[in-house]
Amino acid sequence: MKRRKMVVAAGFCLSFLMGTLMNLLFIPGFEHHGERVHRYHHEKQQPDADAPARLQVDDLTPVETAAVGRLPELQRQIRERIDEVLRYRQRRAHWVGTGPLERRRLMDLEQRGDWESYKGIEKNNNYDQSQPTPAVSIATKSHRELTRESVLGCSSIDNVTNVQYLGSGYTKAVYKANLNSSFSVALKSVDFGGHDMENCVKKYASSTDCYKLASFKIVKEMTLMERLQHPNVLKLYGYCYQDSNDIKDTVTAITELGSPLEMIQLLQTPWEERFRICLSLMRLLHYLAHSPLGSVTLLDFRPRQFVLVGGVLKVTDLDDASVEETPCSPSSPLDCLMEFPARNFTLPCHKGRCQGINEKRNLYNAYRFFFTYLLPHSAPSALRPLLDKIVNSTGELIWGTDETLVHLEKVLDIYRNGHYLKNNTERHKTEYKRVSDASIAAENYRCWPSYQHDGCLLSVFSVHEAVDVCESHAQCRAFVMTNQSTWTGHQLVLFKTGASSLTAAPGKLSYVRLGAAES
């Protein structure tokens, strides 16, 4: 009896030991964020030159089955994402050659770095061979040369410098990297410690297939960036597939670099810049409503999905975009109900689809996240009635993207040409002395909103408007017409409390109120 108990106890201990060993061997672990960044950018495994690892449609259909933790539900999700990407790629894009799509790697750009290999692909795909072979390395190329001559790949990011973590969402992590001294890019990759990966691995216990599921969000985003060519869509420079984090064929998107939107800071910027953001957004939404793919809606529409590039708004996150119009039945009005926190809308059902639902959803989100905060405040008084009409019409969904864009472009035309200024033929109450090639070094004061935090730097259409502004500020006694202008052509003007520090400054023009220098 004692021997029997010993055997049972020994068996229990052995099973516990084996179970612990299996957990250590097969449960995937995640590196800390800092280690992940270091490993990804400094310990990358290069693919075998003879058999490069490529994510092909043939490899994904049907989805291969692993031995541990694989469930049919995960296979179904992967299949659905593959099908979605394929639907978006039914038409040939500007850098993808002809040929059966089923036999082609998604985003089929060669990841080898040498130019001749890339030229060979171009030749096979009937590309224009007029471009010369680059004679300089990527380290010395300018931004324009890099983006004009070739698509960036793995060799382009082998020796990136100053890698900085910018942020992450549910699926992706984004890094800034310098390709050379004058050209920086954004690198997007699956965040192994992110919400999507962690939840998937907990549920299905397969890091490889969970990565594949998450990576197709990046592939979808790259596909849409490629297909939706517009100034307000972030540019896709290229991509790279390589082995990383014990998973083969990890994908990195190489995109244009932008600055994240900070709404609190935007509220403190001059109206002209806030208007530019709203106009950029409306041009984007008008394009999405009439895109080559159909009407595209941004399901995850928030300010964090956009960036600023040189003051222009661009959408950067497209993995939750959709071209599917909601199906409906005329006998079921709730099918076309759009619900928002403040109010709801019911759209008509037309030919089995909710009419204009993608366009209307985008437009109302633009109203509630952007227009209400950025458009009317501190705008020129003559423009406010038109701006209020735009805000109210989008808030009630009276207009579509066509009408809204027409009215915003009208505002731009009025503002750019100075038609918002009052036709005041009366002389100003105060005389100003004009001083050429001169500036005022000190004597600053603050105003809001200003292009300069420690001074009052505003944009004006003319000297006449600058005088109006100066006379409306109690502390203003002089102003300097700089030789700088804004995106609309308005001139930047520094307003001053006096002119005692008047100094020579070629190209600048100062106006001093008579008697200001003595006061």
C-alpha cells in the first residue's frame, strides 16, 4: 500500500513538472518596450538571400494549422482580413505590376536593396525605364530623391539612426527614424505587447497566428495608402518583411512622418491655421466620398488618427477604414440609424443600402471633433456668418461633402483676397511714420491668438489691416511688416508697444505712430 502511494505521488510530481515545462516552452513571452525597440532595430535577422521570406497569398490560403492552441475561429478571422485586403487590391495600383494577384505577394515590392533588381521588376512589369540609376547612396540622398526614385525597403532601414518611440494603439507601434541627416520617416509595426496581440494570444495561445491576424491591419493600411492617392492621405514610402521576435515575415510600413494633433494647442493657434486644418479635412472627406474604391468611411474617427505635415492635415490610420455601405430593408428604419453621443440620425434605405451613410458619418464626425472647436472662434467678423452656417449645416447633416467643401473654398477665396475687410474710406485717427529696412528689436507684448508665444505676431492682408489691428490694441504703438508670409499669402506682422529700439533690418518695414517714440 505504501509503495502504491509513493508511485501515485511520484506520478503527480512528474505530471506537475511536465506541465510547468510545457508552459515555459510554449507560452509566448513579450519583451519590455525598451528591449523590443532595441531588438527590432539593432538585432534584425536578415532573410536568406536564396529564399527570401515573403508573405504570399498562396501561403495564406488555406491557413496553415499549428499544433498548439489553434482554433477555427482564429483561422476564420485571418481569412476574412485576407479577403478584405484582396478586395481593395482588385485594381492595379501605381507601383504594382500586372499579373495574377493570387500569385503575387501582397504589396509586391522587392525588398532587396540593389537598384538593378528593382529595375528588373520594373522591366518585367512594363514600367518606364527612363529613370537613371542612382549614383549616390541613401545616406546622401535628399528627401525628394528618395521618394521620387525608388520605393523604400529593408535595405533602406538597415542603418537608421535616432530611433524614437512615438506611440502605440491597440495594434501598432510607431517609431520615428532618420534615414539620413535630412530625411526622417515613420516606421509602423505590430506591437507585440499591444492590446490586440495580448488578448489574442491569451485566447488562442498562438503568437504566430495572432501576429498574422494583427499584421493584416498594417497590410490593409498600406494597401489603402497605395490606392488612395491624395494630398491629405499620408504617403507610403515602402515596406519591409523580415524575421523578428521569433516570428517570420514581420512587416514594417515606412511612411511619411507627421506631427500628432494636439487639440489643446490647436485652440491656441491663429484662426488661419485652424481653418487650414478644417479645409484639409474637408478636402480629404470629399475625396473619400468619391474615391476609386467607392465611398470610404473612417470608422475610428478621432483626432489621434490624423497628423500634421507642414501644417496640412493628413489621415495616418486607415486600418479601420471601410467601403462597405450598411445593408438595410425599407421596412426596418433602424437599419440606417446613425448613433452619436449627442444625437442620432436615420438615413433613407435605397436599393438595399443606407444611402450616403459612409459620407454622412465622416461629415458628422468632422463637425463634432473639428469644426465646432476650430472654425468659428477668433475668425474675422465678416466671415463668421458663413462659418456659422457651415458648422450648423454639417451638425444637422443638411449638406453633404460637396456642398460643405464648396462653402469652405468660398471662405478661403474671400480671406485670401482680402474681401473680408470693411470698405472703410475714412482716414485712420492716428498717423504712422513709415521706416524702410528697419525693425524693432524689443518692446513686445502678448496677444491671442499669436504665431509667437512671447510676442504679438499676426497675419494681415495689407498695411491698412495692420493699422486697424494696431488701433484695436490699447498697448500698440508700432508694428513691423516682416518679409514672411503664411500659406494664404498674408504677411506676418509684429506689433510693438513702442519704437525706442528701432534698428536697421534689410527687407523689413516698420510703421511707428507719431509721438510713439517720445512716449
